[in-house]
Amino acid sequence: MPARPQSASEPGWFKSSYSGGNTTECLECANLANGVLIRDSKNPWGPALAIGSRAWRSFVSAVSR
């Protein structure tokens, strides 16, 4: 996986529309060519979890049921 973006305001970061108005209690995701990054919205400069495309698709499929 490539290194995570250096800027906390990287335009690729997004939150679920279900996260509501409180911006400190959700996860943010950023799409990569071969997966996604996930970070805590309370700590945008903290670590991000890198997940490969196949694993991410499996996860989203499982939680969407």
C-alpha cells in the first residue's frame, strides 16, 4: 500500500452520510488505487489503517446485508 496522504485536508477523505452533524464521532475514508485508508475523525494527523481493495469489498458487502 502506498503511504497515506501527508495533508489532513486531503480532498479524498470522506465520511458516511449517516455520521450526522457531529464531526468528532466517525471514521473517515480515502480511496486509493488499490484499497482505502481509514482514520479517526478526531485525530486526522494520527495513524490511518490501510485496507486492500478485496478486503474492503468483502467488509462492505458483509455490513451492507
